[in-house]
Amino acid sequence: MAAPPPSGGPGRLGRYLVGAFFLAPALFMLGVWMVYPAVYTIIRSFFGPTGFVGHWVGFANYKTLFTTSTLTTAIKNNAIWVAVVPAMVTAVGLVFAVLTERIRWAVAFKTAVFLPMAISAFATGVTWRIMYQQDPGLGAINALGKTISGAFSPAGVLSTALPSTPSLQSSAGALVLKTPTHPGGVALLGLTGIAPDQVPKSSVQAVKPAPKPGDVVGTVWRDFKPGGGKAGVVETGELGLPGVTVELRSAAGKTIQSTKSKSDGTFDFAKVPAGTYTTAIGAQTFAKPFGGFAWLGPNLIVPSLLIAYIWIWAGFAMVVIGAGLAAMPRDVLEAARTDGANEWQTFRRVTVPLLMPVLSVVFITMIINVLKVFDIVYALAPESEYAKANVIALAMYFTAFQGAGNFGVGSAIAVFLFLLVIPVLALNVRRFRREA
């Protein structure tokens, strides 16, 4: 028989009332901010864009989700996000967590990797938008690309130059002098369209060389004289162009010799056998500098968004997985090494299986996050590329609150997103109960 409550203490009803008193504010806020908006949105999704009265449309708004190109693009993009981001964030976080256990400056490394979590996704989007600028002089990503490209495919010394006379014709990127030449001849290769700051600093007054028996000589120069001049004629005040690749080609178009022009623009092909030849300025002279990738263009906007988002959340994954690593029994790892397992085998067959509960937490959390991703897409993608970068949450915002505002379709998108999240939440709750 249960003992009666202590004298003066609250009875069962009193305890319930006390509990209800403390829970009432939370229940009220939950109802106002969660339950009521959810129920209202579900009901609103069955009505037209302007209101409830006389605007019942049934499932027409849901049909619009799968028949409008903008909305189907958003659904496809969200599928890409779900397929790529959770796996990549988990993998990168795992690698970072393992690395932090093996380096001396682990604290500094963790701080640097986790730092993006300290700022908002909107601010991160603005930062990455600057880094993604196509001009290598403005965008850090393309500036790095320009450095790498310059090592393997350097820009030509005269990337903007043009022929000054019709006798120079473009052919496969090179400029070929139409007038044939023979040993003892002089080839004049005048160029224009060269800004003063693009003229090599070592340039001096251009010189027309005297003919040499058995040689083909010539000049490459900036065929422009301030105040006027005659095209195709080397004049006082016109500068030679050093470092230009000049080729001597046979009548069949095969390169026989190649040389570089001097400071005064002159060049000399020595001991040329008798015959007919053409001279040309090599295509590498006009190679364009690296102009940068259009990271925010229609072809790369989605991968660019994914990279920025993974950069943000890699720190979160690293911290969570690092906590799991710290709690892992070390005797199991030592036993595996004692049995002859190398580091990779220990990592793949011991560390990863033991971390699987932690990895699943990170993975499921990221699935929920990417299903409702909004702010970084809104901040990073240019307005002209919203159609290509669209995701479900962004589509809901633009549909309901931009332009005329179709709250019926916007509510249907919100309900659809809610339905997508429910299975993931149910899986997470089930996992928590199983581990409890």
C-alpha cells in the first residue's frame, strides 16, 4: 500500500498543476510559432494565390511543383545537394579529425577549420562571391588559377597585338607574311594595337636591317608613330619589339628555323638554303593570358555553391568526429597494430566502424541542413543565375514573397519541403532510441 504524501506536501493533482504551470509558456510558444504556422501553411496550400474565400484549388498547387521548370530545377538541385554535401562534409571532417591527432599545431588547425562556423552563411556567401570573381586581379580563386596556368601555359608577350598592314595574315593563331622571301631578303613585320604600357621595357628604336647574303633578316616593331606615320615603314620614334618568336617557314608551311627578336626588333635566320620561304610571328606570341573561370556562371554555379557550403560545415564535422575519436578506446587500436595491421587497415577496419554512430550523426544532420539550404544560395549566386542555382527553400521565398506573391504555391513548396524532412527526422529519432 502506497504511503500517503508527507504532511503539507502537494498531492498528485498539485504536482500536475505545478508542472503544467512551468510548461505552459513553452507550450504556448510552441503552439504560436510551430503548430499554428504549420497547420495554416498546410491549409493555405490548397487555395489560390490571393486568399481562402472562393479560391479552393485542391492539389493544383502541388501539381505546379512538378510541372514548372523553375521548381523542377530547384528539386533537382536539392537532390544534388543531398547526394554530394553530406558525404563530402563527413569525409572531409573525418580526415581533418584524424589529422588533428597527429600534428603539433592541432589547436591552430582546429581554429582555422572551425572559424567559418563563427560567421553567418550569408556573410560567407558574400566572401566567396568576392573570391569567385572571374577577373584574376579581383578573385582569389582565379588568381591562383592564373599562377598555375602561367607556369604551364604562359601568356604571350604581345597578346593584344594586331597586324599593321594587310600583308600580315592570321593563320592558326600566328601572323604570316604573305610576301615570300629568299636568302638575302628582308622581312618587315609591323604590329599595332599595342598599348604603351604593354611595350616591353627593353624596347629601343626599331631598326631596319641591311640585307645579308644567305640570310633572311627582318624587324618586328610597333608600327605606330605619334603624330602620324606610314604603315609598313620603320620610322623614327617607333620601337622594336624584343622577345617575339619569329619563324621561317618553307613553301609547304613547315617551320625551318625559329628565333627571338632583339631589343630593336631585328632578327636573323643564318645560312638559309636557296629557295622560297615565308616568315611568321609564332602563335605563342599572341597567347591570351588566363582570363579566369566563370565560377558564378551557369555552368559552374552549383559546384561553386557546394564548395562554399562544404567549407563552412567541415569544421562542425571535424569537432563532432574529433570528440568521437577522443572517446575511442585506444587499446583496440593498439591491438590491431600488434596483430600486424598497418595504419590504413587500422583506420578502415577499426577506426571507421567504431566511429560509425558519430559519422551517422554528422551525415543525417547535414541531410537536414541541405534540404532547407537558403541563405548561402541567396547571398552567393548572382541574380542572373538564380534560375540555375535554385533550391527548394529559395524557390519558396521567391514564389511567395517576390513579385505578385503566390502564397498558394509557396505554401505547397513549404509543405513539400516539410514532407522531405520528416523521414530524415524519423530516422534520427529512431537511431537515438536505439542507442539509448
